[in-house]
Amino acid sequence: MQRTFKIERFSPEKGERAHVQSVTLECEGVRSVLDALERLQAFDPTLAFRRSTRDGACGADAIRINGRPALASRTLLRELPAVIELGPLPGFPVIRDLVVDLSAFWAALEGVQPWMDDDGAPQPVQGRRQNQEQRAALDGLLECSLCACCTAACPSWRRGTQQFAGPAALLHVARFAADSRDAAREQRLDDVDDAGRLFACRSAMNCTAACPQGLNPAAAISALRVRLARRSI
């Protein structure tokens, strides 16, 4: 079984312009796009891409596959056509080949303070417990692997609105705003109650379509808007 890979290459240290390299590879026994990339790298050690756990849990191997952000480790070759186009995630500066600079993504995430705020209260001996209903409110908000696929797919993010936090960061805002143990829920809502941060989202649903974990960032953003609307009544 052969596949032709059209890979966007960029090596700034060589002074080269970005170009597309076409390579045909024998893929017998190759399961995923990441496996294929590793085989290609064995022939060409200069090919640059990120990887870590190989099972999609880390989100490190996010790239653009046939025009859409996806995890190379979770994208199976048998589900793809004979010609496969690979490129870096859109919306981020390219460092080299399939590796992008995610500094803006991490800065947006840090900006929403994605950690529990206990307001200095002493830790209970048995921990901060939740009942089943309180815990169930977090389902679909906890499983983000921070791969940045949703953010790369977001047209509002790619438009370059500096204040817009992006779908991954807003998903984390929704996660803590829904957590009964968090003492800063109202402050979190205050922080995103801005036309440039939360309401810059145009509900294109690209983020939900791109999420490898099957999460729904668009619904989480909508839930934040509902919380803000109810609070203002």
C-alpha cells in the first residue's frame, strides 16, 4: 500500500522559502499519520514535527491533515485518500516544517488562570467533595488535551483579535465556572465579559468539529454567554 504525502516544508536557517515536498511512501504496516511521519523521518532526518505519547493523550502531534487540524497519532491512514496533504497548524507562526510557535496559545490559556481558586480556605481533611450532580456538571469540560486544534480551526482566532482568548481557553473558563469548589467563578465571568474576549466568538462551530476528544467548546462558550445574561437580569 503506497501513499503520496505532500508536506509543507520550511527551514528558516537555510534561508529557504516555504515549499511543498511530494514523497511517495510504502505504508504496509503503517497505522497512523504519525507512524508515516516517523518512517519518512527515517529517510529524511531534517523533517521536523512534534510527538510525545503516540496515543493522542498529550496533544503534541497536532498538525494540518488534508486542510483540517487533527492529531497525527489518531488519524488512521486507512481513512485517508491516496494523496495526503500535511502542513503546520494554521493561525500560528511556523518555526520549521510542521512545528509551530504556540506561545500565543499558552499565553491565552494562562490569561484565564486555569487552576482552582480556593480563596485561601484551609484544605478539608477529606478533600473538597462534590455530589454526583456537581461532578456531572464538569463532564465534557475536563478532557481537553490542549492540542490547540480547536483554536487553529477558529476563524476569530485566525483573524488576529488580540483580546480573544480562543476556544480552548474559554473551555477552561467554563470548566471552572461550572465547578462548585471554585471560589472565583464570578471573577472568571467578569474577566471574559468583554466584546473582544468572549463575544468575539462567531459560533462558526469549527472548534467543535476539530476537537479530537469529541468535546464541544462552542457549547461551553454558549453556556458562558447564558451565565452572563442570567447574571445581568
